[in-house]
Amino acid sequence: MSITVNLRYKGENGAATAFAKEMISSGTVEVIRNEAGNLRYEYYTSFDDPETVLLIDSWESQEAIDIHHASPMMATIAALREKYDLHMSVERFVSDENISEKDKAFIRK
């Protein structure tokens, strides 16, 4: 089982994109990707709304997420969110490793 959290960052005048770029260029993203239990930490931009950036953040377990949330890294992220005046929405998904045969028919590998 893994846990994926989709965070949508919304700002104005390119703020969400600038935030994601600073997260990457500062090395913060690389540090998070190297944390124990991190499976994925990637930013994506929206074709429908250029003021929104999606972060897909996946972890091996709730324990790994809790350790990440307790780390000093969260203060860095919070400061950057403030700097760029971002607002967020969050969705959380727990993986289901048992994909049905019907669903597999739609997956092209």
C-alpha cells in the first residue's frame, strides 16, 4: 500500500509556478525525494488554469508522511508558500494494488 497526496497550489501572476521552480532550484525537492519512504514528489502545471500547479506526493506509509511532516523541511515549505501567497486544496488516495481485469483492459503499458 502507498499513499498519494495531490496538492493543488493556486496563486496569482505566476506565483504557483515560481514557488515550484524555487522548490526545485533550492534543492528542497531533492531533499524530500531522498527522505525515507518517499516514492514520488513531482510538480505539474495545468493546461486549464496556468495559475495552478499540482504536486503529486507519494509515500510508502502514513509513518513516512508523519516523519516528513515533523521535519524541519516543513518550515521551509511553509515559508515559501507564504512568500508566494499560495492557497491549497488537497486530495488523498490510498493505492489499491488489485486492479480489476476490466480496468487493466484500459491500461496501455
